[in-house]
Amino acid sequence: MIVLRFLHVVSGALWVGMFAFMSFILLPAFAEVGPEGAKLQAALAKRRIPVIMPVLALITLVSGMWLYQRLSGGAIGALLKTPTGLAFGLGGLAALLAFVVGIGLARPFMMRSMKLAEQMKTASPADRSSIIAEMQKLGARGAVVNRLVMALLLFALAAMAIARYV
Ligand code: HEM
């Protein structure tokens, strides 16, 4: 139980923390510097963020569902009728949605723009302007999806934080 809670809280904190850093600091900074950021974006791709974040998310989700099952003692319907059970349940649902939207929509944007950043390193000056235009388009669309995932994650975090006390 202690291992499960440890895995759950630590991976959840890292998942939300990394995503918040990306949404509130890294992406606005990339938007500000424009094409200059391509080099850094290519360097970030090497740090395996597209692998680390989904793994952290999966550990959080699986351990969370397991904790929920244990907390309910097998009676999930009854747990959902209590304020604490409902808060953990709604928070868990928000986290699950954040994962689905993140993998289904945000990730393809991120992978494409990392690929473009890689191409920028060797692109001819003529190709550069079309790559920059595509990166800007991707950035604008990705920002909308990112905001949605961030809102869901913050809701999940807030629900987890207060669930025991409602
Ligand atoms: C963004 C993702 C998540 C974060 C940051 C997160 C964070 C946390 C934290 C900090 C706690 C400790 C709260 C306390 O003891 O008062 C906790 C507990 C818990 N979480 Fe999550 N969580 C996440 C996702 C989930 C998911 C998907 C579920 C699945 C339903 C879930 C179910 C639970 C349960 C049942 C507990 C209580 C464990 C116990 O019995 O002590 N969590 N979570």
C-alpha cells in the first residue's frame, strides 16, 4: 500500500509538474523566440520527453485506479456516493481524460514540431520559411489542446488534494 501511494503521488506530481512547466514556461518562451528556438527544441527531443511523460501518466493512472479499488473494498458504487469517493473519482476521471486528449491530440502536434525542428538544422534557406510557417501553425493549434490538458490536470490535482477533507 505504501509503495502504491508513493508511486501514485510521486508520478502524479512529476506528470502535472512537467506539463505545467511546459505549458506555462517552455511553450510561451518558444513562441516568443520563434525560429531561434528550433535548436533547443531539437535538443529537448533527445531528452525523451515524449516517452517519459506518458510513462509517468500511466503509472499515475494505473496506481490511482488500484488505490481507488482498494479504498472501495470492492464496492465502487458505494464509494462514489460519499463526497470523498466522488472527489477522488472525478479527479481520476479528469486525469484519464487529460491522458486521452494528451496522447490523441497534443502528442501528434509535439512530435510533428520536434521533427520540423530537427529538419530546420539542415534545411536550405528556401525551405526554412515554409518550415517556420508550419511550426507557427502547429504551435497555435497545439496551444489550444495544451490548455485543455492543463485545465484537466489542474482539476485532477485539486480534487486529489481536497478529497479527504470534503
Ligand atoms: C493528475 C493525476 C493525479 C495526481 C496528481 C494525483 C495525486 C494524488 C495525491 C497527491 C494523493 C494523496 C491525497 C491524500 O492522501 O489526501 C492521491 C490519492 C489518491 N488518488 Fe490520485 N492523483 C492523480 C490521478 C488519480 C487517478 C487517475 C485516480 C483513479 C481513480 C486516482 C485515485 C486516487 C485515490 C483513490 C487516492 C487515495 C489513496 C488512499 O487511499 O490513500 N488518482 N492522488
